[in-house]
Amino acid sequence: MMSVVTRSGTFSPYLQATNFAVAGPLKALIPAVVVKNDKVLLDTKRPFLCRESLSGQSPRTGPAVFAGLSASAGVRFAHTDIKVPDFSDYRRPEVMDPKRSAQDSSDARRVFSYLMTGTTAVISVYAAKTVVTQFVSTMSASADVLALSKIEIKLTDIPEGKNVTFKWRGKPLFIRHRTEKEIATESSVDLSVLRDPQHDKDRVINPKWVIVIGVCTHLGCVPIANAGEYGGYYCPCHGSHYDASGRIRKGPAPLNLEVPYYEFPDDDTVIVG
């Protein structure tokens, strides 16, 4: 569509600033309008030129002519060589039919989702357990250390009334061969007077043998055997007194001497650990 508008007077500064010069000779577009110098002349015998003036500026006086071409246009490209991918393999059969409501298969799909989630959780927990087990096993004691976790002692080498000290797992181990008098004395002790109440029969398997770890329960010192006010063990560091059963009777120690696990394979042998 071609429209021609005329007006008289000078152009505004905005219109003057927006004009641009076109180099080269003038070319006729349509007849009837011609531009000469800074004037616009209407002449049916001369063609309309594409520049407003010979100097490249809009006319300051006289009628102004605007010409515009307006038309709606659109271009649409059809790419017929591109195929829409088929995602049927990734969809569940229950939702393949577009005419079928998804609510009809919601229960089955929910069960499938729960099953997959539960299976993934079980596998993850098992994998985590394996990793933790392997990590902890690297920090456990080696075979040579485990070989020293048990100690076998011949009891015939310990005379009655004596205490022998052995080294077990880096700690002193006290094995005491008690007399009949010591056994009777420790069995008759009133538990109400004990700081850490424990009967003598609960600390020994065979009344003749007292087996305890020789580490004071106060600050970890090593007590002296056959010493103290009760004839058992005495810790000179802070004055803790233990009886012949290894029970604390006087001093700052809060607990009795620890009794390790041990067993008697025969009457003359004990295995500790």
C-alpha cells in the first residue's frame, strides 16, 4: 500500500535529525513529485525522487511529502526431513492410550514406584554396610596382635599364697593362689561396707584362684600385691587398698579391679582372653 501525505512549513528538529543522506544520483520512483534543492515541487511531468534534496537534508519550507509501503508478510518453514522421535519405549503401557484416564492405572503405577524406591533403598543400605564393614576391618587388630589376645598359664608354677604378674595385651595380669584362710575371709565380707558391692563368688570361678587386671581404677597405676591394710593389693600412688578378691576397700579408687574373661581347660591350666 502506498500513501502520500503533504504538509506545509518547516520540519521539526527531530525529523531533521532522523534524516540520512544517500550518496549517488537521484532515481525516479513515481511520477508527479520532484525535489529540487531544499524545496518540494509537485509536478506531474517529473518523477518523484528518492532523496528529499540535493544536499541530503529535509526541506525546511514548503510542503513535505512522505511515502510509505506497508504490507503484512510472513514466512513459514516446513522441515519435512525431521521426524518426531517415538518415546513409546520409555512410557508405561498403562498410559499409552490417550483416551484412557490416568486415574484407572494410578494404583498400579504407585505400587511400581514404591517397589523401585524400596529396592533402591535396600541396595543402598547393603552397599553402605559393606563399605563401613570394609573400612572398620582395616582398623581392626592384625593377625599377629590377635594371636596375643589369649595367654595360657600353668598354675602349678604359682605356689599357694603368692601372686604372679604376667603381661597380657600390654597390661599387667595378676594371678593369685589364695589360701583357705583368705578364701574364708573374703567370702564372709559384708557387702554393705563395700564401695563397689560384689560378692567374692561372683569374681572367681575357682575359689583358689583370683585373676584380675593389675591396673588401679583410680588413675591407672599398678598396685603392689600382698600389701595394704587388707592383705590384697595396695596402690602407693594415692593410697587405694584392695582385698584378696581385688575389691576396693579404702582410698580414692571408685571400682574393684577388673576381672578378665578366662577359663580352665583343666585343673592345672588357665587361658585368659
